[in-house]
Amino acid sequence: TKRTGMIWTPARAQPTTPPPGVAVGEPLLRERLLGEFVGTFFLVLTVGVAVASITDMAPVAIGLMLAVQIYTFGAVSGGFLNPAVTLAVLLSGREKIPPLSAALYMAVQFLGGIFAGFIAFAGTETTFCFDYALMSKSFGTSFELEM
């Protein structure tokens, strides 16, 4: 910092050049992966806690969390937040995501989801699943709900 009169102002930051091959403002792979991990973590945590709370407002909480995560990380990583979405975008053939990035996205999304599931279970001490025996429905109903 430097002193100008009685007001302290920060010294001017020297401009830095990005590493070769990286455009200014383009998120690095590690930043995109962190965005997918954090976004998926909070989405799955919200699903686990909201559904375990057995309230009619669970879909609202889940939808709002999804909207917040997409708004927050959409510009960083694309806001995929789901391995199925990542795989669908990869297989669409529109070259929106390279295969290596897609594989890494799916890995961190899986890890974020698993970690959030454990945290939700630790916080609520309950879990949920589609159990066709408890629902008195056929196995096909549970399969359809899971798909």
C-alpha cells in the first residue's frame, strides 16, 4: 500500500499474463471440476435432507438448489451436475465437452454425490429408496422411478 494524504490505498497490481494456451477468463480444468463437485454435492445434500424431512416443500427446495447451482457454476463448468447429463452431452456429438473432461466431470460428480449422501445420512440419520416390496407395486414401477 502507499500513502496518499491521509487515505491508504492499495498499490496497483501488476498485470499478469495467463499461461500459454489459456485464454483470459477461461476457467481452468481444476476450477471446472471443483465447480461440478461442489454443485453436485449441494444438490445431492439438498435432495437427501429435503426428502428425509418428509415435507411437501421438498421439490421446491430441490428445484431452488438446482437453480442456484446452475446460476453459480454454469459459467464456470457448464452446470452439468449429473453424470447422466454429462454423458448425454458427450454422446450428443455436438462437441460441447471433450471425452477426457467428460470422464473427469462424471468422476467428481459421483464423488460429490456419494460424499453428500453420507453427510445427509449423518445429519438426518435416515435414508430413502424405492422399495417395490414396501410400495406393494411391481419391480417395474421401481425400475421406472429409478430411470
